[in-house]
Amino acid sequence: MEGSQSRKRPLLAALLGALATGLGHLYLRRWRRALGWLVALFAVSVVFVDPAAFEAAGQGSVDPLALAPLVLVATLSVLDAYALAHVHNAVAQLSVTDDGQLTHCPNCGRELDPDIEFCHWCTADVSELDVVATTDDVGSESE
């Protein structure tokens, strides 16, 4: 169960982001970034989209160009969630030393103190994550 924090699925983050703006970022535990995308979507809807376009969309007759700014922001949010998941996985893979010890926390990404068994930044228990990261690396090398 603890290993679910070390690796994130980019396609799942993108799919969740496509379902609702910011949801992919919530999956990645990027709370402020999810809120930022929601605020951006709201701001774009207020500034660039005519209120009549929302009424027309509610009735089923919508002009695709009228809602294009919203689609653009939502698409950028999905691409951002996908890219963040890839970066998260790359950092998690690089943060394992040769002897299987983590150098950076897979939860928050900050440097770990090797003398303690939890991240002193986010308090995540990393003692069990060392074993998960080592078995993931060994399994990928044998294939």
C-alpha cells in the first residue's frame, strides 16, 4: 500500500484530468496546482466566454468556437498532469542508490536524512518504500 506513493501512472493522471479539470493533479497530490487550474478555468470562463454560450450549451445547441478557451485550458491541464506524472516517476527512479536506499522522498521529492526512517519534511514513512523501490528496479532489469 505504501508503494503506491512511489510511482504514478501518467495515463491515469491524464484521464482523471480529462474527466474534471484539476482531478489529475489531485491524484498526483499537487493540491495547489489543481486549485490553480480550477481558478484558471473559472477566470477564462468569466473573461473570454460569453454567458449566452453557456445557456446555448445547456439547450444542446453550442457553438464550438464559443467554448474553445475552456477546451484549451482543460487540454493544457491534462497535458500538465501527464507531464508531472512522468517527472515524478523520473525523480523517484533517480532517487534510489545502488544499495537500495532512497535519497529523496517519493511523496514530496525533498532530500531524506539517512539516519531516520521517515521524511522529516512531509512525515511519510519511507522505511517500507526502500524495499518497494528496490524490488521495482530489480524486476525491471530482469525483463
